[in-house]
Amino acid sequence: MSIDEVESAARLDEASAALEDLQGVLAGEEPIEEALKGLAEAAVRVTADAGAVSITVIDGDDARTVASTSDDVIRIDAEQYASGNGPCLEAARTLTPVRVVVGETLERWPAFADAATDAGVRAYLSAPLAVGDDVLGSLNVYGYTDEAFDPYDEALLRLFTTAASGAITAARRSARSRQIIANLTKALVSRAEIDQAKGALMAVHGIEPDVAFQRLVEESQVTNTKLVEVARRLLLSLREKSG
């Protein structure tokens, strides 16, 4: 086995170990930012010529860097978000890895080129993060020589983009589930307060449930106040009178 083959095998072993560590972090329900930070650190270790790695997450029209191995290069991605173009956004839009030599991008992506040059970055490789047609963002690798990165590096990064895409998707599903539960809990509490207010009106005025509810609705419309707020005010008023 040649020296290059030994080095490649070692890098694959380290990549596999890093991905196993990531699975452990996710299983422990660590914050997604922590998991992606660990993945970025693993990617920079196993990608030849990588000086730093960042991870971009895109949500609608909003793009942000959620993990980076160096604060020095975050501005490079921020300039792309601000201008609306650059290799990390291009990779996400086309779902294709984008490898560029910074000095050759001045006319196409001037904001990116200026920020990268200021940080001493000479080459930049972005790989898309996606599940099917659902674009999640990109994994971005910074190199400090023009010759940094090759097709093998792109292939290796697919391991990390697959893991990152899965982690982001799982986190979003979890967040949506928590929001649904929170909304349901809020709705149940609101309904209970409205029912209490309706019952109080029935007891005080000797009216039917439908009539009591209609009075709450009318007060809500007249005062331009949410129905649950009307119910809370009524209950508070009754408690103050009874106290």
C-alpha cells in the first residue's frame, strides 16, 4: 500500500470515528449547534488542506452560520449572505459542490472575494446540505493555498454533508413537534379559562351556556380583545369581588 493510500485510509477511519461520535451526541439530545460544531471540527481534521470549516443553514430567505471552527472566517460567509451570492449559496441552489480559487472570483462574487482575501483564504469548497429537494444549507471548507481540495475531498465531504443534513432535519422536526405541543397546551389552557368564565356568567345571571358564551364573544368584539383575555379579566374581577 502506497503512502497516499495509507493516508487516505487513515482519513476515512477518522471520518468514520467522527461520524460515530456525532451519532452519540445526537442520541444524547445535545443542542444541534453543538453537534454541528463537532462535525465541523471533524471535517477540518480529515480534509486535506482545510484551514477551517463552517456550516451554513438556510431557512427560507434567511441564511446563517450555525457552526465554525474559526471566528476569523465567519465574515466570508456573512458577506455572501449580505450580497445574496457566493459559492456557499451557489452550492445550496444548485445542489452541487462548488470549488473555487478565490483570486478567480473577483468579478463574479466581489464581496466574497474581498472577504476571503482579507482572511488569507485562497481556495474555498462548498458542499450542499439537502434531503431530497429540501435545501438545508452548505458545508464550507477554507483553504490557504490555490491548490487546496480535489475530487477525493469532495467525495469525503459527502459523508459529513449526509450526517449534517440528517442532524438538521431531525432538529427541525423536533422543534416543530415541541412547537405543536406548546401550541396545544396553550390552546387547552385558554379553553379552560373560557369555560370557567362561561360557567361564572351562567351562575351569576342564570343564563344558558350558549348565551353566556355569546356575551363573552360580544365583549371580545366590542373591545377588540382576544376571547381568552376577556375571560381572564372576568375571572379576575370575580375573584377580586369575592376577596
